[in-house]
Amino acid sequence: MLKSNAFVERLLKVVCSDGESRNHVAQGLALDILIWIASVRLGRYRSAKGEVSLLICLLFCLGCLIALTVTGFSRSNSQNL
């Protein structure tokens, strides 16, 4: 699961969901899992291929991620930015 970009993309869909399908608990959990996956995949001893593929996935949803972490959640993650 850590190497799967499809899993990351599904988590990003949950985090960036809007409207009736929005669930704050699911968004928070998905965001926490994304942060954990990013920290593991971007760790010191990982390959450059894993870094690039993860960053490409995150770049497509960067605006949504920034909006949610800075303005949408009152979480410790947004307070540390």
C-alpha cells in the first residue's frame, strides 16, 4: 500500500471531497494517512522514483490540500504550518 499511487489517489479523493459526500472524520483520517505515507516514502533511504511519483500525485490536489489544512481544519497539522 505504501508504494501504490492508486491508494494515494483514493485518499486524495476523500480529502478533497466536497458537497454531500464530504465527511470531516473521513477527511481527517485520510489526511493523517497521507501525511504518514509521505513521511515514509520521502524518507532518507527511499528511491527517487517513489519521491517523484508521490509528488506528482500531490501536485494535482495541492490547492485543495492547502485550503483544507490551513483554513478547513482546526487541527494540530494546520497550526504547525
